[in-house]
Amino acid sequence: MATRPPKPQRRNQVLSREQIIDTAIELLDAGGEGALTTRALTERLSTGAGAIYYRVGGRDELLDAATETIVVAALAADPAQSAGTPADEIRVVALALFDAIAEHQWLATRLTSQVVRQPFGPVTVGIFERIGRQVGALGVRQASWFDAASTLVHYILGAVSQNARLDGDTSAAVPDSAEFLAATAAAWQQLDPQDYPFMHAIAGQMREHDDREQFLTGIAVVIDGLTRLG
């Protein structure tokens, strides 16, 4: 007579909201948004769906909570070198978001979604407050604060999202960065310099550039433009 496999043991201690969110982040980091299912989460936590819904909510609430947890922690972390000028502080915030998305590839889409859908939420408010304070310190007139802060936030989110693997990408493993850049540069160098003089000229820069340094260059360009608003 065949025996049934043993049922997973239910957890005796009460789950906290933090434990649920941390486990959701682990699943997201391992497999993207597609890996965060009720079944996967309940199996990992040895609990029922009701406990998760009671503590956090449904899948959308879990994704929002995971995003908020990571972003709030990134913004609160003390940098290795304290910021000095307003421009330094903006770079600190920008790099905190850049590094968070580099570590959690699924975060780019969710972060942008929260800024668009929940302008009143802690993620959007936290980012705008940290950056907005420095916009005023740069000497930008108050009438232009919203436009200036929005420009910085839009650049940061757009740039960091470009460097993240898109959720739902079913291609093979992410290619080695150096190999990818070298292959792209080689393809650009093969273009006809008469038809594509610019692309041909920058091929070597493409191969040798660093995403993080390029990101900071963009921040510097935006900040320089904002200071001219007066």
C-alpha cells in the first residue's frame, strides 16, 4: 500500500510582517516577480495563505512592501563618506538607489511603478524629500523646486532602470558585462564611418565605460543645469 508523502510542518511561532517581507524579497531576488507566488511563499514560511494576507496583504501589497523596505533602508544607510555639498548629497541618494537596483534586479520596475502610482507613499515621499531639500540648497528658486526635483528623480529612475535586467526577460543568463561591451563596440566599429561617424568615433568609449561612473556624470550634468535655473 502506497504511503502519502508527509505534509510540511506548520510553523509554531507567530510570523511577523518583517519575516514575510524578507522572505518575499528572497524569492524576488532569486527569480524575479514571477517567483513570488502564494504557494512558494507559504511553502518557504511553512504557513497558510491566510496568515500572509492578514499580516501584509495580497501579492500587490507584498511587492509594494518589499519595494518600500529596500528603498527606505537604502535611503537611511549612512554612506562611507559623509556628504558635504548639496551636490554631494544628491549623489549619495542617487548611488543608494543605483546600488539597490543593481542588487535587486526586479526593483527597477516596481520602484518606478510606486513613484507613478503612489506619489503620496513613503517611497516617493522619501526620495523627493531627500533630493528636494538639496535642490533648494543649490540656489534653485522655490517656484522651480518641483520641476527641478522631478527632473533629477526621472533621470535617476530612468538611468538605473536601463542597467537592470527587465522583469520577464526569458533569455539565457545575463551576459558578462565586459564581453557584452566588447561585442557592442566591435559591432559599432564595423559600421561605415561615412554613414555613422559618431557611432564609429565612440565605439572605444563604449567598450571602456563604467555604468556607475557614467551615471554620476549624468547626475553632474543635470545638477549643473539646475543651478542655472536661479
